[in-house]
Amino acid sequence: MEIIGIVLFIIGVIISFIYGIKLIIIAFQESILWGLLYLFLPFANLYFIITRWEKCRDSVFKILMSIPFLLVGAMLGSMQ
């Protein structure tokens, strides 16, 4: 069971990572300033996602869909 948990957790991390990078790319496509703000200013990423919801919606939902993989993977991976 631990192996399945680790695999599920890794899948969740990969999905989150890929679509997190996609959100950064969307911010940089808007402008270099938005990309830098997204990376370095706290809550600028949240403001960007809310104000540009149409562009960011798919990536946000895919990141949210990775949460069950992370949770189930963490639970199964920690079983002994």
C-alpha cells in the first residue's frame, strides 16, 4: 500500500507543478511586471487569478483536482 500511496502522491505533485508553471506562464504572457509580481509579491498571484479568471480557470481547477491524489497518497504512504 505504501508504494501506491507514494505513486499517487507523486502524481498529485506533478499535476500541481505543471499547472502551477502554466499559471506563471499566463502571468508572464500578460506582462513581465505581472509575472514578477506573481512570483515575488504575496497575494499578487491570488489577485491575478481572480481578476483574470477566464484565463486561469482551467489551470486552477486542475490544481484543485490534484488535491485528492495528494491526500490519498499521503494517507496510504504513511501507513505501516
